[in-house]
Amino acid sequence: MTLYRGTFLDTPVAGALRALDGVLQVEDGVVVARGPAEDFPAADVDLRGGVVLPGLVDTHVHFPQVRAIGGLGMPLLDWLDECALPEEARLAAPDYAASVAAEFVDGLARAGTTTALVFGSHFAQAVDALFTEAARVGLRVTSGLVVSDRLLPPELLTSPERALDEGRALAERWHGVGRARYAVTPRFSLSCSTSMLESCASVLEAVPGAFFTSHVNENLAEVAAVADLHGGYVDSYDRFGLLGPASVLAHDVHPTDAELAVLGSRGTAVAHCPTSNAALGSGLFPLRRHRAAGVRVALGSDVGAGTGFCLLKEGLQAYFGQRLLGDEGEPLTPADLLHLATAAGADALGLPDVGHLSVGMRFDAVWVRPTDGCTLDVALRTAAGPDAALAKVFALAGPPDMAGVWVDGTRIRG
Ligand SMILES: [Zn+2]
């Protein structure tokens, strides 16, 4: 049993911030009691100074793109050709893939991300390296082999048969092992023939509890190219039975109302990646239309086209984007941003026991503790209350401020 003393901020209910200046009692990785400090004996771990948040949940982040971060100045399809895909091809070399896996998992943990739906690699051995490293560090990772059989450079292509064999073998090795789960991952329907999408459906059917993830409606040129190839973008997945409550599609900046209705009715979640959308000039995310259609939305860093692993920065950029949409934007409060970065992500990933710090939940947490005297430290010490403190965390905090990270009650960093 461990007693943690601190200021705990979380959002078990969307839109409402809960603050506890007190104690969390954790046993076997689970929060078993919480309340004011006077109700408990002296704490074992003092996390005062700063705030403790639930571990952050990233619902869209590309493992092979750590070293591609910062490629500014291009729209999506040019950025893929010039920046992302050449780097992704290098993961064919096992040593290179292992190094990138270590850098990637470390980057997530440093940013306070404890759970992630990770877009894997085109190479099965590299996906093994990712799962191995995530297990070593202790992160909750759902990931899988990225598959494509057209359009991309030849070294990134595979066949539907090989995709099926390698996907099933990877799922056998990793799905349900420790905190790992498998995700069937066509890169995007633009790079997949109908045979490849059928192959994806076969893997999904063969692996009970597996997730499905891909990209959708990111950029207008891409949407037009998919329309030529497959017709509707959402339909290109839906017609193969790939969309359900265990599916997460990244971006969806340019959906039609009919597509939103399909996503809502399937229970499919959307990973909103606001920094990437801004950097690639993809557009401003129609959050209000998603919510009106009953589509679940959480946050993703995307990472290669974004600007780093920090979900707090994504929350801030989501806020900026909605502000810039004017009357069409959804006004987001600090509590909304925290919910998007934690509980909404856990919900999108079908993880009912993470995302907030209620009794009965796993103790996945991040201690945001800025160094004495820095601007965030000043801002937190002078904040008018919990909502103001949280707003300052989103405005100012980054990976260097993450003083401790826990998964299942085990401190994995700091
Ligand atoms: Zn992506």
C-alpha cells in the first residue's frame, strides 16, 4: 500500500474538473481510497508543489517518425514523400528499428503519456521491437503492423497474403500480453487495394479484442485521391466491416455529414491531432460537428507531422483551433482539454480503468512539478484555483516539467 499526498486534478465526468488537495491510497496498482489528508496516516510519497494528473492518453502517434519531427513547410502528400516515408523505410534494419523504438517509448514516457494507440511500422521485426521496448518500460501500448500495397515506395509495400500472415503472427505474440494489444493498421485506404482492406478485415476477425486504426479525411488533395480510388473515405473502411467501437480514425478534418453519421452509428472514435493539422495546413477540426453527430473524439500527437509527444501542447492547440473557427468553434475549458487528453482517450481505446483517478481505477499518473522559479512555477503558485492552475499547465508545461510518471502504481520515470 502506498499513500500519495498532492493536488490531484482529473475529469471523471466530461466538462467538470475535480480537484483533491489530499491523499490517494494505492494498493496493487489500484486507487482504493482518496480524501483529505487528515483522514489518512502520514503519506509515503509527497507530490506537493505542482499538480498530479491522470497519465496522458495519446490516440494517434507514429512510432517510426521520432527522427522526422520538424519537417515544416509541406502539405500532407509532399511531407509523406520527402520527410516521413524515407525515414519509415530505414526501419527495415533491425538495429535502426530498435534504436528508434527506444527513443520513441522514452519520448512518450518523458511527456507523461502512459497509454498510446501507436501507428506501428511497415516491418514486422520493427513492430516486435516497439512492443518489446514498451513492455520493458511499462507503457500501455496498442499497436500493429502498418500495411499498404500501392502508391508508397516499393520497400514499404507488402501483399495482402503476407500482411495477413505477419499480422496474425504479431497478434499471437503480443495481443493481450501484459499491457500490449494488437491494432490492425492499413496506412490509409489511399495506399491499399480492396484485397488489402479485405486482408485487414480477416486479421481483425481472427484476433478477438483487436483494435483497428487508420487515417481519414486529413487533407483535401488526399480526400480527392481516395474518392477517385474508392469513393467515400469513411466508406472505404466501413464497407469491409472495419469500423466499430474498437476503431480509431485519425484526423477527420474534412468529413461530410453523412460520414459523421456513419462514425457516430458505428461508435468509431476520431483521434484529433491539432498540431499536425496546423503544421501541414490540413485545416481546422470541426469538433462541434463531431459532437453533434455523437462521434467520440480524443487527442493524438501524430508526432512526425506534429511538434513532439506532449499531449498538453495538443490540448492547447485544440483550444487555439476552436477559437480560430469563431462561431463554428467549440469553446474549450481547461477541464475539456484535460478530459480530451485523458478520459476521452481511455474511452476511445476501450480502457475503462484508466483516464482518471477515482477509486477502483489503475494508478496511471503524471506529476507536473516545474523547477522552482520558472514561469510555470510562478503561475501555479499564484493561480486563483484549480481551473486556473490547469489552464496554466496547458499553456506552459512540457516534458521537462514531468517530475514523475506512474503506470499501474509503478513509477516508470522520475
Ligand atoms: Zn498519422
